[in-house]
Amino acid sequence: MHVVRWIVVLLVATFALVSVPAAADPGGEELDGFTIEHLPEQIDDRTSVSDFEYEWGDVSFSSRVWEKALEGGGAKVVLQILVMRGTGLTDMAALRDFLVEYHERSPDWELTEFDHHGLPALHGETEAFWLPTEGVAIEVRDALGLLGREELLATARGIRFTDPR
């Protein structure tokens, strides 16, 4: 009987670990050489996650998107994280210029500086971005303004460069 009890305990513990939805995990996710250590509270078990890879303007993108389904169909994007790799991403000015074109922003796009673990970074109302190393950039986007600035920056600061490839 003692062995049966331990087997039941082991099976229940295993099932509990396997049944936790990935979207509810507050961090530890990997994306193209980065560890995402913090996700906003708006990301929950009703949030779906998709990864995409594409190129635009000589820059390759690895993108992760978190969405929530809408009643009646469709979905709204809650959060997007973009890892960008390209030889033209040499410094913050080059990254900003690239994102002005990519997001079709005005050249006088208002951005504020912030510190990302000792690296210079910029943020606007719905995005934060920085270069952890030349040729590699990351952007956190809250395109619909659902998270708010504090959660956007907390999410950005919760991303660590772990693998330079």
C-alpha cells in the first residue's frame, strides 16, 4: 500500500506540472537568444502565443505575439516582442531610424531614454527598444496601449540577452 501511495503522489505532482498553461508562466521563456523573465499580468491562461520569423529591410525578425480572442471572432494583440538582427543596427540612432521607417513613424517621434541594465534604451507610449550588442536589437510593443507604461517597461527590463549566437 505504501508504494501505491507514492506512485499516486508522483502521478498527481507530474500532472500538476504538465497542466500549467505556458501563457500563465511569468517568465523563463526563450526567444532567439533572449530570456523573457517577466510577462505582464494581462498575459494569462486565456492568452494564446505565436512565434513568427520574417525579414524586412535587410533585418531578420523573430517575433513572439500574445493575443486574446474577442467575442464574435478575431483577436487583439496584448504584447509583442521583436528580436531584430541586421548589420545596419549599429547604434541607437541607427535603430531609431530603422524603427521610424518600419513602424511608419514621424521623424520627430517622441521617445524618452531609460536604462536597460546599464544599456541606453528608448521608450515611447507603446514601445521600448535597445541594442544589447551591435547588430542585435529588441523591441517590446504594446501597440494597443493595453499594458500601460509601467508594465511595458517592467516587461522590457525583464528581458535578458543570454545567447549572442
